[in-house]
Amino acid sequence: MPKTRAAASQPAAVPRRSRVLIADDNEPNRELLEVYLADVECEIATAVDGRDTLDKVAEFRPDVILLDVMMPKLSGFEVCQRLKGDPSTSPIMILMVTALGELGDIERAVEAGTDDFLSKPVNKVELVKRVENMLKLRHVSDELERLRSYISSMDDDLPPRS
């Protein structure tokens, strides 16, 4: 059987359950976001400040982070910039959630690398839809990377082209 046909017969990787990290220094906000995401098929963890967010990312490996902008120790902007600047965490989808509504704040979030943003107060339907879409996008991106690696390994096994 030619190797070019093997890719179609390779089983897809079994996806792990999606993971969402809620990072907000305000406990009622964290609780509200958890309640809003109750019907989304995912594991949820929480972080209480910027440094805690970075620690939780390392141990929890989230697919999506709901990241408050105004947090102690490190701002959401700083956390986002660090995560997007590191190749091991840059694929994580970041949804910045902020009470800041100025155009400059949105531009700063985009410059930091956020994938999307929501203004507070958060609308439940909008939040759920954005998180679901981000999770789908993350899983498709992961699958594309897996297939790219597989095809690349198959190419390494082919004889040199003349």
C-alpha cells in the first residue's frame, strides 16, 4: 500500500476533554463565568491574579483562557503577552474580559496578542458562543498540527526526488 494512502487510514488522536481557565481577581466574577460555562463540555480551573494564571497554565494546560485585564501582580495584558510570546503556550486561545471600554484598551489587548475580547458586563450567550468557537478552533488547529507532523514524517521516509 502506498504511503500516501496511509494518512487516510491513520486513526485520529482521541481528543482530551477541553479545558478553560478563568483568570479574574474578583471572586464573584469568577463564579459568574463558571456558572455561565456550566453547559459547555469542558473542565474549568480558576486563577486569582496574573502570577497565579501563569502557574495554572503550566499545570492545567488550558485550551482557552478567560483573562481579566485588571489583576494584581501581573495585568492581563502582561500575562497575555508572556503566553503569546512563548511557543509552548502561544497556541492557547485567549479571550480578554474587561470593564475597560476605551479604544486604546482594545488596541493594547490586540497588541498583547489576545485572540478576542469581551466587555463587562458579560452576556452569557455571547460568552458561551465565543468559548465554544475558540475550543473548536483550538481542536482543529491541534489536529492540523498532528497531521502536518504525520505528513512530514511520511515525507522523510520517501526516496529523494530526482
